[in-house]
Amino acid sequence: MIFLPITQAIFVLGALGGTIVGAVYLYSLGIRTSNDAFSFLTLNAGQIALICVLIAGGIWMVFFFQGCNRFLHCSAVAVWYFNQK
């Protein structure tokens, strides 16, 4: 029980980090529109869809890890409560 918050933090940070790295990589596949100092990148519809799916999947993974942590806490409390002697 002591390691649950630590492992949850590691998994959540890993999921957020992976989502950010994946989104930056997909954004870097865009085509530069000009060679100025502040050029813009254009993305096609497939790349935009991939970024949206990646962000939705990353958010889902964070909430999934939090749900697993709550389930483990609730089941541990239920076992403790109903097995008192």
C-alpha cells in the first residue's frame, strides 16, 4: 500500500511524457510554409487526426492509472474492514 502513490505517479508521468513526446514528433512531421524566423507548419488531416487520437489516448491512460489506484485502495480497505477478528 505504501508504494501505490509512488507507482501511480511514475505511471502517470510516463503516460504524460509519452503523450507529449509523441505529439511533438507528430507535429514535427509538418511541412514548413516559409523560411522566416517564425515559420508555420502545416499538417494534413491524417496528422491532425493522429495527434487528436494520441492526446485522447494519453488522457485515457492517466485516468485509467488513477482508476486502478482507487480500485486497489478500495479493495484493500474492504479486505481490512470485513476481515477484522
